[in-house]
Amino acid sequence: MIAELVSSALGLALYLNTLSADFCYDDSRAIKTNQDLLPETPWTHIFYNDFWGTLLTHSGSHKSYRPLCTLSFRLNHAIGGLNPWSYHLVNVLLHAAVTGLFTNFSKILLGDGYWTFMAGLMFASHPIHTEAVAGIVGRADVGASFFFLLSLLCYMKHCSTRGSSARTWGWFLGTGMCAGCSMLWKEQGVTVLAVSAVYDVFVFHRLKMKQILPTIYKRKNLSLFLSISLLTFWGTSLLGARLYWMGNKPPSFSNSDNPAADSDSLLARTLTFFYLPTKNLWLLLCPDTLSFDWSMDAVPLLKTISDWRNLHTVAFYTGLLLLAYFGLKSPSIERECNGKFVTNGKQNANGHSCHSEVEYGNSEIKPSFASKVENGIRNNASQRTQLPSTENIVVLSLSLLIIPFVPATNLFFYVGFVIAERVLYIPSMGFCLLITVGARALYVKVQKRFLKSLIFYATAALIVFYGLKTAIRNGDWQNEEMLYRSGIKVNPAKAWGNLGNVLKSQSKISEAESAYRNALYYRSNMADMLYNLGLLLQENSRFAEALHYYKLAIGSRPTLASAYLNTGIILMNQGKSEEARRTFLKCSEIPDENLKDPHAHKSSVTSCLYNLGKLYHEQGHYEDALSVYKEAIQKMPRQFAPQSLYNMMGEAYMRLSMLPEAEHWYMESLRSKTDHIPAHLTYGKLLALTGRKSEAEKFFLKAIELDPTKGNCYMHYGQFLLEEARLIEAAEMAKKAAELDSTEFDVVFNAAHMLRQASLNEAAEKYYDLAARLRPNIVRKTLFRTTEISVMTMEGGETNYSRSSKGCSVDGKLLRPPGIRLL
């Protein structure tokens, strides 16, 4: 128990500094923008959507069905909202629990000595776990590992009680249930059933390859045959149900996710896929270079036989075959150890044929296997059971290392990554066990105390180095900027691109632009990056350059709706109405088939329709505007904020003098967002128009209360007061508006007009002069109708204007999406 507690404590301590970390990388889409985490979303949606919140049967779904992990995120969200601290805490506690379970599992195989302790500490400190533990979405791997080990331990109990207790099938039921839970945390969890079968055949029954078929057909091993058959049936059932639930179709990925899968060369695909397991093993053995992402060109394709990396592949598979042969070969009939004969390795209590007295003492534990062994060798219930031999543990270690990794090998289906460090969380159990049993075998084999000490301290030093690397790597996961900078060496295109998004959010515009251009230097056809650079240029009024990059983005990915949207916005602002209309229409017709993020696509399409409706609205085509707005409402996704769309619906009905309908949509806008200032202003004007003056004044005052720094609100209230002949109050509101928005021509000019109406000619002249300086081409200063007021909107921290010849159009904002994060 001490080994389990100490190992868990180390696993906990190493990751405590991640509790202060922010959301990073994939966390944004899986948590911050995932509608399945919100309380208003029915919790049953979790069981129909993938890990990212997309309907599992949708053609663009990632097919990552992990409902139990998503459910844990939802519980986090219900308790702490979007505070990353609570999410990180659950990850760290889960890792500590998995470490404890793994140490307990190792004790069953290695005995209650310091080698078990070594295995637990190595797993606790291994740097390959950093992404799974420090990255919140890695919880899928950690949670799957927790139930993976529970399932395996239950099966070991089933084996030890089989034939001697009725409870054995209760343990088997636990095996199946935990395996199912592990698969519902992450897909590879189902492989525990295959590992359990390996344990039963090669460890519990100690069978060798030549003994398997004859033993299975012996009557006394019917229970073994039954257990393996049930494991096979349950595994097949789980996989069948999983395939059916995701629509009987594999996921589709872009060529940048897995370039080898998209290669036209069979030789390149074959050589690369054979090489990738070698690279993964090297990351386990020497995790010196780690990265948040290994897609794109992080691992260049092996295109020819002469590529020197093929030597690594040959060495890897040769070593693997030698280890498998060592573990599965039939043992010699008789060997001598310290003057005593040992038959078939049976006389060993610590997994070896030859032991020193020290090792023997350190490896004694209570029996952990059934006293009645059903391998046709012994049936004496009173005979003391033994630990598995080194060969047995090697076979089990290899199965733990290889079998959970098989789904990531592209052997049965293509996957959406080249290398994923968090996928190695479960295989690392086999690696840690293999290294430990190898060190123990060397320790036992050598005779000199100096060499024994050297082996022991070398293993301890490896654990220390792993722990130090983990602590350093955790620092990279503290925030996104550090994480992306650390990945530039491995995947410069994606690292620079995501770093550009971070720098832009920090208002470091020139640095962000440089980062985007660096990303495009390494990979010039990245549509998301072309779009992000265009968006940055657009926000800094470099419209011609922005249009250029939007067109390049569309050329690279014709389905990128957000690029069409912003292209249309720029064209509309440049007065190219017909081009803008065609762009918006083309965007609205793009289907969401095979798109990675259909929700974001639908949001962009809805925004395109909104802006198209606004274009019709400004041209006086109110019926056309209403038709487009209605289409936008039909297409908008759940996460779309509809208040501006509803408010513009009300505006269109106002222009058509359909006041009851206008009032309905103004109220809908306020219901969807109670502090939506434009809806307060437009509804106030409607109330004033229908004679409900006191109610109207309340809405104007509420708008000012919501944001007293916006001159727009004072201007609307001043217009209301002017119409009520409250000239002095109107003049005060006009001056306040002009003071707050002294650089906005429409506000300043209308303030001057209102001051003139109040006979405050000196103040009016002052603001007329200011307006003339803002628009020198304006000649007629005094002929301006009071209803022609341009009103700014205040949404998302942006200010936009919309002019109309018939009253005020408050929701004039051009909706556009944010930058795209590379996932």
C-alpha cells in the first residue's frame, strides 16, 4: 500500500503547478465553445454528439465518441463554469488515481519490493503524460486508463477465483462493465479485453505458443476457453455498437491531419506507417522533444527505401520480434542454478530461474494467483502459488504497449493525426513495466554488487530525469503562448499560426502579423491562416490586402464561409453592393457536408444572411430583407447570438409600418439578450411612435444606464426629448453625445442641429465647425432632417454606423466571426 500511495503522491505533486494553467489548444473547442456543456442543452445530447459537440452521424464529425468524458466536463462546468482550475484539478486527481492502480497492478506481477516501487514512480513521472494531464482534453485518455486498469484488475480476480468461487463471474461482469466505461471515455479503452486475454493465456496459465492450441482443446481448460470466448463476444459487441452508433462510416480528415494517408504513393504510405511506431517508441524512451501537435510536416514522409530512417524501423521491429520470441519460446527442460536443478522455470518465486538471496527476500509476497491452476500441470490446492516469470511479464508488457496503440497505427482505418502524445498514455504502462522488468532481470543476473548498484541507480536516475522533464514541460502548458512557442521546432506552420492568434488577442498586431506570415512561409496553402491574416489586416483598415488573402483562403478551401462573409462586408463598405450581394448569396449556399466544425460554418452562413438582409434594408428592399432574415433564423445554430438579427427583423417591419410584428421582434431581441442596447433604443422609438411616451423614456434611460460612455444612447434620447419639445434637456443630451463621440461626424452634426433647435446658436456653431472639419466636403450645414440620425451599435466592443433616410437603423453591425484556431 505504501508504494501505491507514494507513487500517487508523486503523480499529484508533479502536476500541481498545472492547476494555475489556462485553457490551451483543443480545450477551446471541446470546452469553451461546446454547447453540450451548457445547462440549457439537454444532457442526453452528449450521447448523440461527438467529443466536440457535433452530431455523431454528421459527415464532418470527428467520430470521437467519448460521452463519459464530456459528461465530466459538463459537471465541471456546472460547478465552476469556465474556471480552468477545477478542470485541471480533476485531471491531476485522475492521474494520481491511475498511478496508484498501475502500481498495484505492478505489485501483482513484480512482488512487494522496490521494483514495484520503481515501476510506479516511472509511470507517475513520465513526461509523455504531460499532454494528457496538463491539457484538459487529455482527460479522455486518463479516464479511459482508470477504467482500463479497473477492468484488467477485475479480470485478474476472475482468473484467481475461477473454478473455486461463484463470485468469479461477478468479477467477470466487472471486467465487462469497466471495459465498456473505458471505451466510453476513449475508443482505445476497449483494447483492455485483448490485454486481459493475453494475461489469462500467457501469464496466468503460463502457456507458450506451442501449448496454446493443445491446451485449449483439453477438457480441463474449458473454463479458459469460455472466458476467452466471452471476452471476444463482449469486445465484438462493443465495437459493433460503436460502429453502428457513429453511422457505420469512418471519419474523414484533411490531408494536413495525416499527410501519409493522403499520399498517392503506396511506398510512401507503407514506409511512413511502419516508421511511425518507431517514432512513438522513441518518444517513450527519450521524450526530449515534445510538441502540442505533430500533424502536417512534423514527421516528413519516408518516400524512398534509401531514407536513413528506415534503419530505425528495421531495428525497432527486430527488437520487438526478439522480445516476443524471448517471451513466447518454450523454456529449456532443465537448468542448473546455484547447484540446484530447476524444471521449466517452476522453482522461482520472483520471476527468474536464478536469484540471489537478496532478490529472493525482496520479492516474496502473498500469493496472488489461484492455488488451483488450470493449465494441466498442477491441481494441488494447497501448493503455494508463484509470481509470473520474467518471460510472462515481458509478454504482458508487450501486449500493454502494443495492443492499445494498434488503433493509432492506421492499420484498420486512417486516423486524424500523425503522432499524438496523449494516445501514448495507456501504452506507457507497458513501456514502464517492460523497462522495470528488464532492469530487474539484469540486476538478478549480474553477480557483482557494484554492477547491481549501477543498474539500480541508473533506473532511479532515469526516473529523476523523467520527473525533471515533466516539471519543465508542465511550464510550457501554463498558457497558450508558451505552449505554441515550444512547438515551433517540431511543427512550425501550426505553432506560428496559433501563436499569431494569441499575439493578436494581446493586441500585439505587428508581432501577430509576423507570426501569420511565418506560418504561411512553412505552409502557404493553409486556408485558416490566410483567413486569419486577412482578418487582422481588415481590422487594421488594410482592406485591399485583406481582400487578397480572403480570396487566397477561398481558393485553398472553397467551403470557408467566414472568408466569403468578410469579403462581402468589405465590398459592401466600399459601395460595391452587387459584388457584396453575390458573395453573400454564394456563402449562404455552401453546405456543411464533411466540414470539421459545422457549427462555426452555420454561424458564418447565418451572419452572411444577416448582412445580406442589412444590404437589402439599406437599399429600401424591406420585403427582401425580411425574407433573408427569416432564412437566417431557420439556419442559425444553437450557439448563435440572435439579438441583432431579431432587432433588424423589427426594423424591417417598422419600415413596412407593421408595428405589432416589429414590437414582437424587438421583444424577442430583448428576451435573447436583456442588456442589448440597440433593442432598447429601437423599441423606445417604437413606443414613442405609438404614444407610449413614459415607457419609451424608460427604455432610453435604461440604454444610457447600460453603457453611459456611448454618445449614441444620449443622441437617441435627445431626439426623443426634441420631439417632446423639451429643448433644453435635448440640448444637454446632444452636447453629452458630441463630447463622448467627438470624432464621429453623424453624432457631432446632429448634436449641432439639436442645439440650433434649442436656440443655443453659439454652441451649435461650434459643433457645426467640428463637423465640417470631420467632413470637409459637407457644404450645407443646416439643412438636415431631424430623423436622419446615424446611430452606432455597441456589440462585442465594436462600434459601427448605419445611415438611413427613414428614421434610425440601430443594429447596423456587420457580423463577422473571430480568427480560426488551428486544431
